[in-house]
Amino acid sequence: MPAIRQIQLGKNGLTENLILNLKHHFDTCKNVKISVLKSCCRDREELKKINEQILEKLGNHYTSRIIGYTIVVKRWRRDMREDIKPDSQMDEKENSQDSLSQPAS
């Protein structure tokens, strides 16, 4: 079993099949390298947007790092990012913590 799998992101861009393929690779390994080909993009800002879209579609158990024009995605057992959680859940947690910290009269 290879420690790191590799996928190429080409002219079709970020498709649903690519995301399904990524999830399939994460069934057997923890790291996947995504090589972004010239036909996809050669702009660093666009590469960052693609990276954010990949993480958004995969979920909170994944983190990534951009090295050159390669995106290295890592899967974790627990939530590593909190930027995707809905605001309503965050508000509920804050309200419950506020009610716990206030003494009962």
C-alpha cells in the first residue's frame, strides 16, 4: 500500500468525479497529492481557490498544503478545521456556554 497516492487535475477542472476519486483514495491511505496541470491553471490565486473548494467538498477531517503546483491533502481522524462549521451551531455553543457561566439567582 503506497503511503501517498497521486491524482492529476487537468483541463476539466474540479469535477464531482475528481472528488469521488479523492474520497475513494482516502479509504486506503491518508495522503493524496493532486498535481495541477498547466491546462487547469497557472495562477496562484486560482490555485488557492481550487484548494479551498476541494477542502470545502471533502469536509472538516481534511487539511491541505500547496507546494508549487501540487496540493497535498491529508485526512485526519477528527475535525481539524473549524472554518466550515455552520454559524448556527457556533451561536448555540456560545449561548450554552454563556448560560453555564452565569450564576443562577
